[in-house]
Amino acid sequence: MSRVVFHKVLVACLLIALAAGCLPAPTETPEATPEKPTPVIEGTPLPFETIDQSEYGPGGDSAYASEQPWIEILQQAGDLETTYVKNSRNALDLLKQIDFQSHIVIGVYQGRKPTNRYGVDILAVSQMGERISIYAEFSAPEPGMTAAEFPTVPYQLIKLDRAGLAGSQIFELIVEETTIQRVEVTIE
């Protein structure tokens, strides 16, 4: 092989190597997140408004909270003295603004968790006769995600119109099509 041909081949190889280094790195296609099934909602949908939502909880009492999810129904201003979120100044201030003559408040709690990055998302509320169904989704940290190591109690508080809810009602918390808790409450 002549020197000229050798130099041309060498220059061509160097140009190809340089060009390859200038190309953007191949990107990985992110794995598709499987879609969560939409809950099958029975009964008449009831409109609601979120009052407060937190992945941390009210603090203080988190060590005494149940590890199991629960719901809480607030019917009057006096219930604010015993609500689980009474130690959360923000939640309590928001709850004090509720007109309990025309609304009730439903609290959905995920239960005590060892870290942050958990969450509650109420998807729908419906009424079928004397049964009020609260459809919620609970989230947890993704594997490998950084999370702070302290106990939390994720929750969501919603406001629901009191009209049509008089008398004995059964409130049920449904997560992933499983009834987690049922509470019978007399709405005054």
C-alpha cells in the first residue's frame, strides 16, 4: 500500500471517529408506565372540592397514627377539636373556613408511613342510596427514589355538599376496587 493511500485511509478513519463522537448519544425509550384502571363508580357521582392535601401529614401525632388507612367525617365546627389534622395549622385554618351548615368534610388518610413520597388522591365520590363511596388512589415512592426517613401520614381533605345526605349514611373508602373501611355516620 502506498503512503498516499495509507494517509487517505488514516484521515478517513479519523474523520469517521470524530463524526461519531459528535453525534448525539442514543436515547433510551422510557418504559411505559402501566395505566391504572379507572375505578368502576357505582351510583350518582357527587361533586367535591379539595380543601387540603399533603404527603407529610400534620406532624406531631404521626407516631401515634394507625398504619392502616382510615376515613374521618367532620360535620360541625366542634369536630375540629378532635380531627387528626388538628396539629396542622394550615389544614386547621382551611377547615375553620368551612360552612358546616351546608357542607361536610371527609378526610382520607393513607396511614402511618416510614418516609415521605407517599400520597392520597381522591378520584371520585358517589352516592347510592344511603351509601357514600369514596374512591381513592394511594401512591408510594418508586424503587430507588430518594425519600426522607421520618414518619408521615399522607392525607386529603375534601368538602362535600350536605344536601341529600341527611340521616344515617355508610361511608366507604375504596382503593383499587377493594373496600378498605366502612363507617356509619348519622348526618344531622
